[in-house]
Amino acid sequence: MLRIGIIGYGRRIASMAKGLEIFDIPYRVTAVADPRGDEIRAINDPFLADARFYATADELLAAAGELDGIMIGTRCNLHTEMALKVAPTGLPLFLEKPVAITFDEVRRLEAVYRDHAAPTVVSFPLRLSPIAQKVREIIASDQVGSIEQVVAFNDVGYGSVYFKSWYRNYELNGGLWLQKFTHDVDYINYLLEARPRWISAMNARRVFGGDKPFDLQCKDCPEQESCPESPFVRFRTGFEGGRVRFAEEAVYRDDQFCVFSEGIELQDMGSCMLEYESGVQVSYTQNFFTRYRAARRGARLYGYRGIIEFDWNQNQIKIFSHTSPVVETIDFSGAMPHFGGDRELSFDFLMAMRDRRPSRSPIKAGILSALTCLWARESANNRQPYEVVMPEKAAAKPLQSRRELEQPA
């Protein structure tokens, strides 16, 4: 029986912990560290029947000898701090993304985990999804030739959630490069089997944000029946959301924050260009006001003999041949959390605990992803390109030309 400790029992980590049961490998959660312990216990979830609750991670880790693995599901600003606390235990770790939200955190995490023996599974489900695995297989087969260029996109159909929930707090999550691009640049790195060298980014807030009070909730707003983003209107005209029933009365859930409030630092759109060490060029866009069927997430990968195009939202891969007028379509059936990637993350963590099997989404991938996202954020803020390295190794000035890049050191 595998014994798991959880630090920060949030919705995402609870879902992942419960999802481990899919493989019928015996386990149980025996320890939970969360300042909301009393609130969690009051729910009386049978899943936590064997769990001992601790007020702090330090108290839980003092009993780490009784555990086989630890999962971290705190808010993003605590991911690094908690991972550094777990490292000395030598236990397999499941770590939510992003693994860090500042350059200093990246430095500290990299230093501690550089030669760390225990496997760490970073929550990157896209790279492990069946679609990504199939795309990687197609690339390896050389069907379209070597990949020379990538155009990637993430039009987030639920983007307003980042402006109406706790995610709107920039200090807690580090911004939307670190929330969304962390996944996307990771799967691109994974498919290309390469590392980005240069990045240039820009972002803007063109739709959300405004002059409403930062702490205004829809339930307290006199415009809730006319505002295009209120839960009432989204449900009434857009068929979004649902209702919460109290006794026999049905009411709309309206405890969300106003997306048109002042003080919001998140972008609602962003783009970047990357050049990889291999010379491959990548362009990427993210958008947070897309709706319904317009939502998409995937990429086009360009080879000399053909193009691979895939979209997780459509559950589909298309292969366009450049040597004959043929288009091959591969459809995927079924719907699983995070496009099937969560299932594979669960398997990797179980194997890490039981057999110490290496992770397919290791900590070094999480560190590289966070580092790239931080440089994207820096580039967008300062309007100049940067080299994707630790800050102390970064170029003192932006890249001026291809010739400068090719100058010998």
C-alpha cells in the first residue's frame, strides 16, 4: 500500500490524487498539510478517511519517513518553497506547474534538484497526451522530414476564469505566461527535443480590466443583468455556467469577481517568437477572450516533406504531404482530463513511488519551461529580446542581427 502526503489540498491536486485509482495500484492519502485543515475535514470526504492533518508542511515532513511520495498543490507562489522543503526527504514528488514564478526561485530550484536522485513528476499533461505522443512518433518516422518551423496557438475558451477568480492575483501566480505558456513551451520543447535560445515577446490587455473596484463581485454589482461577462448574462444568453440550488430555489452562482475591475495586471493576449539552439523558429500566440468552438490549442509543425497540424480541442491530427496532394487525418475518440495527459501523469507518479521509475515530465523540463516563461514576461515588459539562460548569464544587450548571433564567443 503506497502512502501519499499532500501539501496544499486544492482542487487540482485533489483531482490528481483521486485519479491515481485508475490503475488499481493500492494507495491512500495518509497526510495532508493545509491551513484550511478544519474546513477540509468538515467535508468528511471518505477519500481522506486515513489522512492525518497538519497545519504546516514542516510538520508533515517531520513524519516523511512514513510516506512513499508527496504531492504539492499549493498556490503557485509556494511551489518552489515547498519543493525545496521536500527535496531532503528523497521522496518521489508530484509538483504542480509552474515550478517557479521568479528568476530567484528558478535558480534555487535548479541548484537543489540538479543532481536529485528521486523522480519528480511535473504536472505537464500535454506532453504525455495521446496526441502529443502520436505527433512525436510521426516526427521520429521522418514522414514530413525534419521540423524547421512551428506555429503554435492557445485560444483559451475559458479565459475569463483568470480574471474572475483567485488567478487575477498576479502575486500568487506570476502572470499568464507562467500559467499557460508553461504548458505550451514544454510540449514544443518535448516535440522538438531541443532547447529555446532566444525569445522576443509582447502582450496586452485590450478587453478585460477597467475602472470597477478590484474586489467587486458580480453578486454586488447593479449591472449584473446587463454586463456581458456576468454569470447571469453568460448563462442566459451564452449557455455558460450553471445554477446552485438552495432548498427548492435555484440561483445563479454570482460570487465571481468583476473582470472589468482596476488593478488587474494579467494580459488577455500575448505573442512571442523563439529561436531554438537547433535553429528551428517558433511563433506562439495566446488569447483569453475566445469563446465556444473558436477555442483551439495546438500547433503546425513544418517539415520539408510535409506539415503536421494538431488541435487538442478537436482531438485530431492532420498530416499534409508536400510530395503528393494527400491529407491524412487521425481522429482520437473519447474525452479524458487534460486530453488524456492526466492519466499518464498518474501512471508516472505511481511508478515513481513503487519502482522509482524516472519521470517523463522531469523537474529539469519544469525549470526550463519556467525560465522561458519568465524571459517571455521580461521581454514583453521591456520590449526587447532575451537569451533563454539564467539571468546572470544573459546577454547584456538585445540581439541586433543574425550576424551577431553567429559571432564566435
